Amino acid sequence: MNDIETMLSKKIKEIAPTLEINGADHKVFQTACQDLKNYLRYIQWSGMDTITGILSKFDKSPVAHRKEKAEFECFLSYWTHIWLEKWNKRINLLIGNNVKTVSKSSDKLVKVNTLWTSLECREEMIWDIVVTLIKHSEICGTQIIAESILKNTIAEKDEKDIKDVEQLLSIFTSALTKARRLSQTVGPLISIKIDKEYYC
């Protein structure tokens, strides 16, 4: 773990001491790390000088100056608190093998895998969807949700080839619209299947 990940793990333990981020709840920590990485990238992208200056210190030295570290810790405490609240609202845990919840679009998603892997501008489109989610206060599961939105949008178009610029623009516009609408929805957006033994 780098310095920022170490600080994040401490903050999560402070706010939610029952979570075993090095054990059964490691997925929570992994998701938090990815979301924090996306959020910090978004801050740098949007040109917020204060945090950008602090981050540059982290990049240059293994241990940041005391002042910058204290400022970043304040930011991280606030961010982690909001992120955990979002996690509780947006994540649905599916327990055991008797789960009947099946995505209606699962068949289409299987067919769309070939299109997905051949999509050259995939990373750029995902990032723009992540930015839209963060702008609308969705900071939990940003990478997972962005990829899911894009895959579902491609599946809905039911195209055999999506290299055409017009088709790509149509898919991208629809995906961004969906990302903006998510902030108005209530309830879980991501389902995670876990073993029954998790609660034993």
C-alpha cells in the first residue's frame, strides 16, 4: 500500500471498526481505493489547486510534509465518511447460492462482450462517465457503475459494429444521460454476491 492507501485504511477503520478490510471486507477497501483514485484524478482534472498541491507533495516524497499531510487527512476523513454512507445506500449484498435476482440484460451483456473488447475509446468514455457521476455526487463504485452503464447502453443499441463515429456518439450521449439520472434514483446500484459463511 502507498501512503494514501494506508491513510484511507486507517480512516475506514476509525469510522467503521467492524469492517475487516484485510480479510472478509477486502472488496470494500479495494472499491474505496479505486473510488478515491478516481475522485483525486477528478480534482486534478478540474483544477482544484489546494488538493493538487498536496497531492504533488505525496507524489514526490514517500512521506508528505506535516502541514500537507494534516490537510489531506481532514479531506480524507470527510470523503471517507461520505463514501461509507454511499456504500451503505448503493450496495446490495446477495447471500448464498439461492439468489433469484438476475439482471434482465444479462443475455445481451454476454453478446456485447465482443463489442466491448473492440471498443478503442472505451477508457476515455468510462472516464467521462465517472466524471459525470462524481459531479452528481455519486462517489461510490464509480468505475463499476460507469462500466455497467456503458455496457448496458451498447447492449441496448444492439449493433454488430460500433466503430462508426455517429454510433459511438449516440452510445456516449445515452450513457452520460443515464449517469446524470442515477443521482435521482434511490436504493442500491451494485449487487455483490457473498458466501453465507461471511456472517457465521
